[in-house]
Amino acid sequence: MTRPADLDAALETIPALADWPADDWQIERIGGVTNRNYRLRRRPPSGGDAPADDFVLRLPGSGTSSYLNRLAGIHNATRAAAVGIAPPVLFADADRGWQLSHYLAGSRPIEAVELRRPAVLMAIGDLLGRLQREGGVFQHELRPFAIADHYLDLAPQPDLLRLRHGAQAIEQEIEGASVPLVPAHIDPNPSNFLLTEDNRLYLIDWEFSAMADPAWDLAAIALEGDLSALEINTLLSAAGYEADADTLRRLDLFRGALCLVASSWAHVEIAAGNDSVDLRRFAEHRQAALAHWLQVLKRN
């Protein structure tokens, strides 16, 4: 493969990589929308099946500097690793958006359908509860409507702007409660949860992370999995919350708000040159879901 210039630069300058010629690395592009991620493996001179080194290198995607706080993301990933819910950060350069971690061999991302399984929901709820209680103080703060407005400034969409105007009552109810902020991942989609062979669960890709409302990550799981009332109760209980009327109302408010955040973010990615058909479908799906939630929340 023809290597991008910044990949060559990373191979030549990051300490854990630069001790070896660039051509010694077996390089595999792996998943990611916001970033470009590479698995880097180097086999020992004596051969054998197991690589001597096995890393994940994250390089920034086009346009991400306009909406990501890389310094905060590195700090927060380090905090999450300290409480055992994220892989350790081995090297990071906030200015260039580089980050290196060990590859979790034998792990796999959770599939969306698995979010409806009680054991998986309990594990995710437990992890998010630990993050909120033990993660300490993250750098950066995010509030859903403030970040959605930033995205809409970067990539205005007339239909989405009309829905944003219609969501003012949701914004007022969310912000009027003055809930204390907690450490949050912000983007806990299934592919960011890695399950290891010994059933340990890790959460990766912390570049969006910040202090945020406790409902943010939990509502994102409920939205992504299209969870039933019973499944939401399982998630909340595992995270340490009672499924009372106030908590359930806040989750509903955040499901609506996060549809706006997700759709507006997707349009920023598209405007930056990401021509993925799946991304366009995602933007349209979340926009339609926002319209649905506006109707649901008005009735309730």
C-alpha cells in the first residue's frame, strides 16, 4: 500500500514505532468514521504466530480539528484507562491528533443487536456507572444543544435547522434542571465497546469525551439499541439508577436531543468530504428520529 505522509511520519517519530524500519510493520486499515485507524503488527525475527508488537494507531480524519478537543480527549482516555475501562494510551500528540494504544488481540466490537441482551446491557450499564462514579474530572464540557448548534454553524441544513427551532422546549427542560455533570464518553455506539475473550468490556475512542449530563451516555445506548422499557430499567439499574419518572423523562429528553446532535455531526462529516452512503443514511435516520421524538415529547 502507498502510505499517507502522516502515517510515514508517525512510523518514523513515535518512540514505540521508530525503533524499527517502517517496512517491518504489517499495516491494516481498521474501522472508524471520525479518525483513520491502523493496526500495526511486527513479527519477531524468529517467526512464530504471535506478533512481537501489536498496536492501534489513530490519525485524524479530515476536518475533525474544527469540532474535536484532542487535548481533552487524550486526558480523558488516560483517566478512563486508570479505572480499567479503556486501553492505556501509550503515546499521544494532541497537535497532530495522533494516538497509540495496544491492540486488544482476540477482542471484538459489540453488535447493535446485542444491546438488547440482558447480560450485555448489564455490563454496559456497570461500565458507564463506573465511569460516572470513578472517572474523576474530565477536561472539556459538552451540552447537547450547544454542540448541535456548533455543528449546524459548520454545516447548516434547512430542514434540520427547522427541527432545531422546534426543539427549544426540550432544551429549556434539559438545561433548567441544572444536573451536575459527570465524566461521559459521548459516543458509546456498539462498535466502540470491545469484548475480550475473557469477557472483559472496554470502551475505546474517547475523542468526543467530556463532562456531561449523566443521561447522555445512557440515553445514547437506549437510542442505539431501541430499548424497551424493561431493557432501559436493566441498563439504569446496572448503572446505579432508579427507573423513576424523573430519570425516565430525562432519558426521553436526551434521546431527542441526541438525534439532533448525531444528525448535525453527520452533516459536518459530509461537508468535510466524507462521502459514505452509510453516513448519509445515518444523518437522515437520526433527523427522522428527531422529528418523531419531538412529537412524542410534545404529547407527554
